[in-house]
Amino acid sequence: MQQNTIQKRQESEENDSVRLKYRPLSCALDFDKCRIYALFLNNIMKNIVVLISGRGSNFEAILRTARSEDWEGRFGLKIAAVISNRPLAKGLDAVAVDHKAYPTREAFEEALTAAIEPYKPAVIVLAGFMRILTESFVARWEGKILNIHPALLPLFPGLDTHQRAIDAGCRVHGSTVHFVSSVLDGGAIIGQSVVPVLPSDTDETLAARLLPYEHKLYPQCVKAVALGEVKLIDGKAVMSDEVAHHLAIFWRKD
Ligand code: GRF
């Protein structure tokens, strides 16, 4: 009986040493599992691609918010790429697709599409992107492209919005995030931020008052669309009352 127990123990120790010998293999298997898990995560991660032309302060605000709210860890949202149509535009590791290098708007957009497509973006964010996009480009990404416009749309589409708000005697002004459609600054409205217009304002002081409120608004709109909380349905931005509250941002005196 005792002999049996000793024999069993010896067998068990031998088995242990066999297991130990195979440990590297099991580690390799674990490593494979990790790699597969990473690939899986990569596939369920939703990519955000940002297009810029110049200063890039809205892009920076989105990036800052994504980091401080841990979008990757909490929501699987990743700012995957920044693409600039100007070689010198600033931006973190911005890829340049210089529009001047292409003979036509279509050729430029083909190159832009080639730069965007590998990321399979859930959202494309125009952040001060100063190129007019063709109907076919917009249609290709319908419901996924957002823009921020520095006025309370549908008032003041186009340029010089701050001066036009002052000249019109507006007491409030603001910014609008909207889905991009084939009508310039005409797509469905997702969110707006509002600031006062003061009698002493110039277009510069008004722009400076508004910019921090663009920076509060845009990241929240991007997140809401990426998470499917706002959807473009039949030309309208559809969302719950709670989300709509969150995407209406008002100036507050400090
Ligand atoms: C912002 O005022 C935005 O509303 C408009 O262009 C400007 C871009 O600024 N579309 P930035 O490049 O994000 O600093």
C-alpha cells in the first residue's frame, strides 16, 4: 500500500516535470491567445479619422477629451488617424494628402479616400478642413462625416460668420456640429453651443469667446455619433432627449 503511494507520488512528480517542460509551449499558446484577443479588440474598436487644414485646435480638443475620458478603454473608440490637406498643418503624426499635388478635386478625393479607407472609420471628423467635398465623397460616408461650423446654423452658413452675427445685431452666436451633406453647411444638426454677443465685440473677440465652446461641443458630438447615440435617419439627426440636452451647451460666466 505504502509502496503504491510512493510510486504514485513519483509518477505525479514525473508528470509535474513533464508539465514544466511543456510550460514554454503553454506560454506560447497564451501569447497566441493574447494576439488573437488583440486582433479581436482591433476589430471591435471603432476608429475615428480627423481631417484638418490649419490650426487644429478642435482636433486637439477631441484628442484631449478622448484621453481624459479614456474613450479607448471605456468605449472602444480610437482616434486612429489625422489627415491634413496641407503639408504644414499641425497635428499629431498628421498624414498629409496635399490637394495641390492633384490635378482635380476628384483625384484629390481619391487619394484622400485611399488614406482614410484602411481605418474603416466609424466617424470622419472635419475639424477646420477647408476643402469643399464632392457629392460622391459625401455620399460614400453618409451619416459618418461631421463638421463644425462657427455659427448657429441655419443662420450664417459660409464665411465671416462672427462679423455677420455682429452686423445682424444678434445677441447670441454659437457653433454647430452637423452631419455633412451635399449642401454646404446644410446637413442635419447634431449639437450647438451658444455664447453672448456683446456691444463691444469685434469678430476677433467674438471668435475668441466662442472657440472654447466649440472645444466643449465637438468632442461630445463625435463621441455620441461614434457610440450610435445620434444617427442620421431620413436626413434628420435622431437622438434621445437626454443626449440632446448633453449636446446643447451654453456659455457660463466664470
Ligand atoms: C473653427 O472655428 C471651426 O468652427 C471652423 O474652422 C475653425 C477651425 O479651427 N470650421 P481649428 O483648426 O480647429 O483650430
